[in-house]
Amino acid sequence: MKAERDPREVRLRERIEAIRARSAKSTSWRSPAQYLSRLVNDTGHVPVKARLSREDLTFLAGARDEVIAFADLAVRLIELHRPQDSGGITSDPDSPIRRCRACMWRWPCPTFRAIDESLDR
């Protein structure tokens, strides 16, 4: 018998996958941004005309809010998954065993490592 999935998990996963799909379809602005940053005028603007696809516009329309939401999520996860002393007896008093206060895995826990690895790319 297959366990039913939590509807909140399904909704969250669908939202994240939609953000990922929109991001993948849009054009990367990494190279043009380096060039365009040199064109900033006295008022702090770049007078430029750009050709944007429908996918680019869809992505850009929600990108700011989605990035803020992901940053908030990362901060909340880091606040939840932080180290604490495990409180046991250790053979090395200078480096006691630490565990995650949320999931109790040895520090750094899998959640913290996943966030760290994702942002380290």
C-alpha cells in the first residue's frame, strides 16, 4: 500500500519545480550583465534596448519575489538546523561532539550540508 503524500508537500514541490522550469527556460544574463554594468550613466541607469523572449518575461516577472522567498526559506532552515553540543562525554574536550538541534544528526547535518553545497556552486 502506497502512503499518501501530504498535500502541503505536493503543493510546495510543484511550486519549486515551476520556479526551476521557468528559470531553466529563461536566458542567462551573466555575460550581458558584465558588459551592461560598464554602460551605467550619470543617473545610475543603463540606456539599452534588449530583446526578451516570452520565457524571459515570465521569469523576470516573478524572479524578485521568488528569490526573496528562497532566501527566507534558506535563512529559516539555517536557523532550525544549527549545531549544539551533544552533551555526552568526549575523549577530546577541545572539540566536543555536536549535533543538529532540529534533526539530531551529527553536525553538520544533511539539511545544512545540502544548503551549503547548493549555495557553493
